[in-house]
Amino acid sequence: MKRSISLWQLLGFGVASLGGTILHFLYDWTGETVWVAPFSVINESTWEHMKLLFWPMFIFAITESFFFKDRDEFWCVKLKGTLLGLILIPVLFYTYNGAIGKSPDWLNITIFFVSAAVAYIFETRLFNKESTTCRHPKLAIAILCVVALLFVLFTFATPKIGIFRDPLTGTYGI
């Protein structure tokens, strides 16, 4: 079972990497189609780049859950991994920018891939631990759904705080 979990997690990293890359350009590729906006990057803000990790991880977790129904801890592990990846993106980005200044595009791209890798490695370790338990899997699913809802909501009703600000245009949301 451990080997299959590792393979699934490696596949998940691949899906998140490829999916996030596609989502970075999808809004522009579709002529700024409104229904695509909640799932793809609409500007260069840090929040928008967090979508690139969230949506592929969330959709892959839903798919993966059909194959791991016997794992009671599944949704709690997925919640922890997803939140870790989402937190790493702004932490790494703002830490680097605060210390060095403006970051080059290659570093921003690296931050995305590092965040995805750390999230999936963390999940794999939790899955392979014998003591991992989940008392409230439905709560974990609900929290992931709330995060998904926030990504949709803040696309159209964007708070006027730094994480949502496009550093290139100074605008927020659509």
C-alpha cells in the first residue's frame, strides 16, 4: 500500500504542476472568459497564484479519494497538505521579496513548484505514518470547500489588501 500511495502522490505532483501551469494562461487563452476566472490566474497577485496550486490539488484529491475510500485519514491529510502548499506560496514569495527586493519570474515559478513538491511530500509522509488519524473527515472536506468558495468569491469581490493586489497594474480582481 505504501508504494501505491507514493505513486499516487507523485502523480498528484505531476497533475498539480501541469494543471497549475495551464491555469496560469487559461484566462488569457479563453479571451478572458468570466466562467474561467475563478479557476485560473486573472492577474499577477499572490492570491491568484495560490489558485494555481489549489485547484489541481483539490480536483486530484477528489479523484484520488475514489481509490482510497478505505483510508479514514484521507481528507485530513489532503487538507493539511493543501493548506501547507497554499501557505508556502506567500511565505516564500514575501520572504524573498522582503529580503532581496523584486523577484525574477524564474524564482516565482520555482516557488510554485517547491510549494507543490513540499505539499505532496508532506502528504506522503502523513499517509505512511501508522499513527495518522482523522476524527472529522467531513469537516476537512468542508474546509476545503470553503477555501474553494473563497477563491471563487474573491475573484469577483476582491478585498483591497496586499495579497490580492496585482504588482504590475496595482489593480485588484477582475
